[in-house]
Amino acid sequence: MSDSQTLSRAFRDLREGYGQRELWLSLGWQDIKQRYRRSVIGPFWITIATGVQAAAMGVLYSALLDQPISQFLPYVTVGLIIWNLISASILEGSEVFVANEGLIKQLPSALSVHIYRLVWRQLLLLAHNLVIYVVILAAFGVWRELTWASLTAIPALVLIIMNSLWVSFVFGIFATRYRDIAPILGSLILLLFVLTPIMWTTEALSGAGGQISERAKLAEINPLFHYLAIIRDPMIGQPQKAYHWYIVIAITVFGWLLAIHAMRKYRARVPYWV
């Protein structure tokens, strides 16, 4: 086995990439500035667009599902904010190496630099969208529902970041080799958006007396439901369920094992594939 296909080389790439944080922190910030170059309010267009979308969806579906808007709009808004982070990690992660072809071929840096850059950029976009969450807290009195247990949203966010990293590694490597993967993921994300409880709740699928129906159980097969639950529930003051955490942690461990294997076996081929 060549040195480029050893576990130590894969872990070294992760360490070296993190050690070059001045590079990917700067590049990620430049990505945001470049996207909104010559704009008066710059990245806050992200906030406005997400806020308008959340308001429109929240008002419409609260009427369709006969839900009180004071509870349903915060639910939809936080779900949409977190969904944007998750979906962008999958979609942009699948194209991360192709999009950085020039840097990969010309800049002698660790491959993980481009992954860190992507996730850092998504965190900056998340920070802009959290302005909407603060407005929701004040406007609908959600802050009254928050307790010390709401602080579990912080480790939940860390878990989502960890998953964003491994997802970008795995899909980024294989979508570079097989270019059909990226458009397939694009279609899959549209489907998962409908199947994930963002615009609807599992309680709406429950039977009389609050009993969990078979339809609600089917909704829980979708792993993204559990990612949303561990961070949305504490952010809007809803009771949390431990099994969501167990499922997310298990997927995280499995995902990182898969990412390390992909890095060990294929990282040296990425510059040739792009």
C-alpha cells in the first residue's frame, strides 16, 4: 500500500487542513463578500430572502393545517434555517472539489482546506439567518418558552457541523469521480424537503388522543428529521426526545468512518479527477 493510501496520511490531511485555517477562514469570508459585491446591504439579502420564505410558508401552512401561527411560524422558521445549512452542505459539498479545480491543481494545500472553507461559509450564512430567529424570539414571545435545556442547541449545532464535514468529504470525492451524483443529489434534496417536517409537523399525522400513527412513524425513517429535531426543539422551547440524539450520533460515527475510508483510499486521486 502506498503512503498516499494510509490512515495516517488521511488524518494528516485533516490536521494540515485545519492548521491552514487562516487560508480557509479568509477564503470563506471572501466567498460571501464576492457573492454580494456592489450590493448595498450585502449578505443580509440572505436574511431577507429566508425571512420572506419562512413568513410565506408559515402563514400559508398554518392556515392549511389549522395551526396557531404564534407556534407554527417559529417552528417553520427555525426548520428552514437549519434545512438551508444541511441542504447546502450536501449540494455544495458534492461539487466542492470540482468548483475548486484551479486551487487544487495550483495551490499546494491539504484537500481538507476546501471542505473547511465550505463549512465555514455555511456557518457565516447561518449567522446571518439567525437574525430572523432573534426577531421571532421577540415577536412571538418564544423566549418565554426557553429553559436551560435550550442550551443543548449548541452541542446539536456542533453535531450538525461534524456531519456537514463528513458529508462534504464523501459526496465531494465520489461526485468528483462520478459527475452524475451531483444532479441526483439535487433531485433527492427536493424530495427530502417535502418529506422532512419543515412545513408540517408529525403531530398533525398523529391519531386521535395524540397516539402516534403509522404515518408519523414513517416520517421518522427520514434521518434528516432527527437532525432537525435535536436543534429545533430546544431553540423553540419544545420538549426533547433522547432517541433523536442517539440516531444522529450513530450516523455521525458511521459517516466519519466512511469519510476516513474515502480519504485514505481516494484523496490522492482527486487532483486527477477534477
